[in-house]
Amino acid sequence: TFNPLSSSPMTSPIIFHGPSPAPVPPPSPMMLTDCIINVSTFCETIGGLLCNNIPEVDTRCNGTPTRLRVRFNGGNCAESLNFQTKNVFACVDYNGSPLMETGSEAFIVVNDAKGKNIMYYEGYVKVGEIFDITNNGNELEEILNVTIYSSHGKSSLDILQTMVYYSSCSEDLFLKDTFGSIQIVEFENQNQGVVSSFVDALLAFNILNEGEPGINLVSLISESNIFETFNLTSKVKNELIPSGENLILAQPFQIDITSRKEYAFNTKVIGTSGPSFECEYDDFLTFEAGNFVELLYPTSSPTLAPPVVSNIPRPKNPEDTECQLQADIECRVNGQNFDDCQTLISPIGVECMKGDEPSNIMFMYTGGDCAL
């Protein structure tokens, strides 16, 4: 069986020519006008699984990592979304925090937080880029210290964000956890091996000439509901497919398996036979992949609200299944009486007057210099 997807991972499209068919008699003049083209689209992982059969992955880290792969997203500490409490995770912004615009660059330093002078990463990173936090295969210290500078230098005046968090997985650590401007996308430890948010896959296009004359390919375009359009015209233009033969083109891409999504690809191929006969064919591929249940992160003011889980498993044919849903949402104060939130009174203007004897004073560290 001819299987182009059993090869190693690729970074750019690659063309496979199918086996030559048995000899056929010369076409008649009438048949020279026949331009019949067909394209079928299918998806497989690099490991050979169909994309709709990718198993779910345990996104929780269950052993001290030897490597963390993180993505630099930019943004301030309020972007943090994880299960670690304030006792083990702290993040402070300076000078406006790291920028989130694509192409923005920062200098990132990651080291241990216990003064052992272990440098895990040091270098320039652009928004959207991925880098590894590692120590030559050794286990990471349980607490990491991350300092993010502007692209201008490494002085204290260039600091945009600092944070410390538990990386040993003794505290909850999951794929896609966000700590300030960085996000965990992969981890590696002795218990679980490599656990990644993404699976390398190949979207393959099998183009077949079903007519009598040879067909010159003109274009191949595949539009997706998730990815940018795959325009593979430059790879196939002027490729000749003899009668009865096929050509296969494979486009690498990645599937995010941390959440359930429906992937759809609408593909169109156009070819010509002779000087003026044109033919085209459309194919539609759809499949679902990813974990069924997403993490619901706890929320404590002033962090962002948890994401809405919209990809809950549903009946295969929802048109034949009646569904009714009703919800009443209330806000209650977490305390002895669980009063309605609308009864809360703003503390603005409330002062501790002379003669009062407070029993407890709570401070919040905001950083900054003495001028504040």
C-alpha cells in the first residue's frame, strides 16, 4: 500500500507521485476534450494515526520535570491562569509589562530561586516564540525565578516583569498553564516522558486524473475553519498527471489536543488538459480531535474569569435529540451568612481614625520606588 505519511516529520509540503498505471490505448480525438480531475483529503499524525483517533492526553505534570517548553505570549501578570496559590506563585509588572504585539522582543532570564546560580535559559525571545527551560537533562529545581527585560538591555531599569513559581509539579502544573507572559506548552519527566500540547500531523491531498488526456495542475487551495489558508499552488503548478495516475501532496501542521475542536478543510484543485479545457474538483474533510474536558481554572479577583467550555461532548445527531437547559446564576459573599453581593459596600472613603485600635492590617506589595 502506498503510504506517504509514514515518513519522518516535515516542515514544508512534499509531493509524491503514485505508481504508474498499466498501458492504455491512445485516446480518440473526442476523448482529448475530457478533463476529469479528483482530489481526496485525509489527515494522519506522524505516528500513523488517523487524526480523529488521537487519544486523550493527561495534561497534569506528575513528576519533577527535566525540561519545560514554554511560549512567550507577552502581557501582564493579570494574564496568569493556573492552579498555583499566592503562597507559591508571585508575579510583578514593571514599566508597563511586556508587550503582546506580534514581533515584539524581550530578553528572558530563567534561573533557580534558591541562589544556586543555575541558569536554565537566557536569551532574546519574540512574542509567539517557544523556548526550553532545561538543565542538561537534570531535574529542575522546585522553584523557578523568571525575569523579563525589554529588548534594550538587562539593567534594573529595563525589567518589565518578574515572577517565581513552582516547577517541580509538587504543586499543580498543567499544560497551557499561564504565568504572566509565559505559557507551558510541553513538559518532560521520568514518569511520563514527553507530554506536549500539540501533535504533529499531515494534511494530505490525493489528486487523481480520471480522464484520458494528461492534466496540468493549475492550483491547489485548502481553506480551514481554524488555520490560515493553505495555498499550495506554487508546489503543484504545471505538474503533469498522466491519465489514470495520481499525485499526493502532504502539508504539515499541528493539532492542539488540550481542548476538543472540530477541524474542517475545504479543498479545491484546478487543472487543464489541452490548450483550453479546464476542470476542477472540491473536497471537504472534517474531524474532531483533542481532550473532551477542558480545565476550569479557579478565579480570585482581580484575575481574569475562567474560560467557557464550549466543546462539551454532544449527541452525534443533535437534530434528533431534544435538549433543554436552564440556569440561575447568583453571586454570594464567601462568609458565614453568604450575603448577596449587591449588599457589599465600597470601602472608598473609609478611614482608620485617630484613636482607633486596629486588630489586623493587611498590605499588598505593588513594587515601585520611594517616589510612590
